[in-house]
Amino acid sequence: MASVALLLGASLPAQAQFAKPEDSIRYRQSALFVMGQHFQRVGAMVNGRIPFDAKAAAENAEVVAAMAKLPWAGFGPGTDKGAPTKAKAEIWTEQAKFREAGEKAMAETAKLAAAAKTGNLDAIKAAFGATAGSCKACHDAYRAQ
Amino acid sequence: MASVALLLGASLPAQAQFAKPEDSIRYRQSALFVMGQHFQRVGAMVNGRIPFDAKAAAENAEVVAAMAKLPWAGFGPGTDKGAPTKAKAEIWTEQAKFREAGEKAMAETAKLAAAAKTGNLDAIKAAFGATAGSCKACHDAYRAQ
């Protein structure tokens, strides 16, 4: 799949990208946290907790889509431990399935960013729901509670 | 200054963007950590620790420039405490100067991304040095050791 290359985040081999496992772990947690914060801001508009602001929605969704490309490189071999992590062992034993989950996240967030760019709240709501579903499916399968 | 708007990261007021100070703190630390990891990868090529790979340099520099826009929204009022942080009080007592430091970081990283896009290692080296200088100046002034 062409999109597998995206999962590496850059052309360097994954194992060369981080000095030590704890850096990988902190990196993926950081990228996911930043993504989550911006995703929540879109969600607050989708759920009517704050007024809809098309410009803010588009900006936040764009950050979400950009951040969604990053965390996967932080799940390289040997990064199942080294710092506190909720990552389940299945990430490394079901690599193809985990990779698919990452690709799904990138695809859905790209659609969310595209929807947000249109400024159409209904389109944003639909894309937000699909994105949230991909977050949840991956968390259910690969993140410990 | 037009670029001040960029510092807010989005159109929402800074205080509305995070549920609590600890989220702001984790957000800015996360954004800076992700930025630092990608910046180090450019640095490894600039310093000859790994072979120069123009495509990887451009991809990493682009992430650096994108990440450089984010952390500043995490330094809102009341976020000087709430979680472990090395942020100095001067961030909030010298807000105009701190804002300038953030704008400098965004400007230098944008130049680095532009240089990396050309694939010219000498241009990347120069822009890398200028960017590193802006990181250091801000850390010296606003981050506790």
C-alpha cells in the first residue's frame, strides 16, 4: 500500500528516528495528545458546547489531520516498554492490523479537514463522527484502559 | 502585528481552548517535544551524524515549522502552574517579549522548511543554525534549567 510510507513519518527507518524507547513513547503520546486537544475543539462545536466558528473548525481540523500522520513512527520495535505506556502488546503482534488502524485514522482525519474547509457544519458532524469512530476502534483494540 | 493571530493557534480565546491548566502545560510540552524530535533529525544531517537525505530533511523541517505554530497557545494566563513545568514567571510578566520569541521561532522554522525544500544542504545548515539560535535564546530567557 502506498500509504504505508506515510506511517513512517519520514524516510528514515523507524529505529533510527529516536534515541531511545522512552523518546518514542513520549513522542507518540505527545502527538496523540496534541491531536486530541484540537479534535476536542472541533467536537465542542459539533456537539454545540461552543458556538460554531467555521474558521476555527477548519484550523483545528487541519492540525488534527497533520498530527494524525505522526504518532505511528513512535510505535517501532522495542518500544512496548521504557516509559509508562498504555500501548497493548497486540500493536507489535498484529502489526498489519495496527497499521491499518493508523491508515484509517489518517484517512478519516483528512476527510474531516476537507469537510471543515467547506464550512458546512453537517458535513463536519458526519466526518467528526467517522473520525471519532476510528479513534475509538483503535483505542479499544490497542490501548489499555 | 499580523502574526500575533498565529500565536493563538486558532480563533478561540486562549483560555477557552483548554479544560484546565494541566492540559495547557501538557499541550505545550507535547508540541515542543514533537518539534524537538523532528528538529534533531534535521540536525543529525546538518552535523553529519547521519547521511543527508533531502527528502527526509524536507519532511522533518516541514513538521518542525507546523509544530512551531502550536505551543504558544498553551502559555495562557494561569498556566504557570498546575503540572510540573520549567516555564519561568517571566513568560507572563514579559508577555510582549515572549510573544516576540514565539514569532521568531515561527519565522525561523518557516525559513528552515523553505531551505529544506530546496534540497541545498548549505542553505539548510544556515537556516538550522538560525533556528537553533532562536530555540536557545527563548530557552535561556524563559525556561528554567
